[in-house]
Amino acid sequence: MDESKQNTLTDLRAQIDAVDDQLLALLNARGRLAQAVGHSKGQAPVYRPEREAQVLRRLTEQNSGPLTGASVNILFREIMSACRSLEQPLSVAYLGPQGTFSEQAAIKQFGQSASRLPQASIDEVFRAVERGEAHYGVVPIENSTEGVISRTLDLLLDADLVICGEVFVRVRQNLMRRSADPGLEGIRVVYSHAQSLAQCQGWLRQNLPNAEQISVASNSEAARLAAERDDAAAIGGELAAEYHGLNLAVRDIEDTAKNTTRFVVLAREAAAPSGRDRTSLAVAINNRPGALVELLAPFARHGINLISWNTRPARNELWEYVFCVDAEGHASDPALKAALAELEKNTGFLKVLGAYPVAVS
């Protein structure tokens, strides 16, 4: 490198150092403000999903680059996570074990500064939050290729918890193995969760047609088993590979591109309106002609857009089915509030499962 280029590089690095010094001072100033906010809140919840969503939207919309909106989102989530921990450390229960996509969702929503508590089942995540062992819970509710997670919907119908947020995680399935050799040679066994094996069948048939496929309880368990054998591989996310010291042999082997799982955040307190919200509710109707039309009519009259609609078998003799509906808007918005009031008069059962900010991607 000639002297002029070296001088230019030295000058640019000096400017970066100066900016870093300013960033450090500003981050600590933000931390002190967060502490002051915490003192002024008293016993109010530290985590305010609607406020954090508003901050992320504003910064993403104001971003002029060259950083991408996604990068800005990740950076400021971690900044808010670190500042939030200065007020009060948060604990988050999720469907474990470590290394699952559920843990990835918990990190994406709450940042690295929150304590993460893996649970053996979706039921245990609900119980951990209900018992106060965790401040919040993160559970899967639907997948773009596999559909809704029935157990989550069923538990929401009976739980004394509400949805206060949502998280979308792109499901990237990777082939991982102990061997440092990035190739496929010598792989005789592939471990993974049944869903992950199903999502990668096309790739497996083409690339590892003779390998035995073994379904296990989780992708993290698959990674643990693969770490014990040179002739084994596992399918799962990068977090599982990191926890179990595996190398990524092939990335993104899922058959369907952009496969995504939606997770919801469970809380004991409802979220306030953020300005861009979604309301999830469960409603049941008596089994008679015209009942379904009557259920939909209030939404149409008040101009409410329905985003999704799922049916669950009812466990009460008064009706046969419960409809789980996602609607645009917050339950406290005048139009949606009026529609819900009409529904309550004409249905056998109505429960708002949560009103929460739309995920900021």
C-alpha cells in the first residue's frame, strides 16, 4: 500500500474511533435516562411492547442508510434490551431446549440482556408465566407451511394470559456435523425434529438418499446427538450448531423458500395501543342457520379487516366450534371496540386473546 493510501486509511480509522467515542457517550447517556424512567415508573412494567414498537418504527422509517432497516432494527433492539436491564432484569420462558427457533424468537424480541428460561413444552411456558417464574413467554402459533400450532391456540382459550407481542422468525434449516469437512461424505444418519425432516425431504432425497433419518424431540437434541458421531449430521438452526460446537456443512436446505414461523409473546398485562396493532380473539356461535353470517357482519359494518381465521373444536356443549380470529387494529380502537360489543351480544362466547403491536421486521 502506497503512503497516500495508508494516510487515508489511518485518517478514516481515526474518524471511526472518534465516532465510536461519541456513540459510547450517547449510549451511556441513554442508559442513564432509562434508569430515570425506571425510577419514575414505580411498579409499572419495565417492558412496554407498544413503546418499543413505536421507537423501532420511527427509527426504521427515518433511516437514510447505508445501514439497512433490518440492521437498524437489530441494533436498537439490543440497545433497548441493555437499557431495559438497567431498570430491571427480565426473564423470558420459551419452548426449549437451548438452540431452538423459539429461543431465536425470544432473542429477537427481547435482546441478549434478558434471561432466557427453556421449558420442556408449550404448556410449561404458559405455566411459567402464570406462576410468575418468568415475566414473559414466547411460543410458536403458526408456520407459513405447516399452519397453526393447535396446542398454543387451545391453551390461549383457557389461560389467564394475553398476547402482548408477535415475532416472525425465518426458519433456515442447515445441515450440521462434527467433522470440519464441509462435504457430505461419510454421513450415514441425519437427526432432526419431524417437522424439520419434512421440510427438507426434497433436499435429503437428492443429496443424502441413503442416510437414515431419525426423528427426535427437538433440533437442539438432534445437534447434541450429531456432536457424538463423525458419521452423523443434524438439521436445525445456527443457534443449535453454536451451542453444540458443530460446523455448518450446508446452509438453507429447506425445500420451501422463506418458510417462516410466527411466535407470540405471553404476558400477564395487556399492551396499550401502538398505532399499528393486531387483535386476536376467540368467538363461538350457536349451531344454527345464519350464525356465521351474523358473526362476520359486525366486522364488515365497522370496516374491520380480518387477517386470519382458524377453527378449533369446542369443549363446551353449548357450541361445536370456536373461531380464532386476527383482526387489524387494537381492541380499544373505537371501530373494533364497537364491533366486539355487537359480537358479545350475539355469540355464546367471546374472549380477546390479546391486542398488540404488529411485528416490526
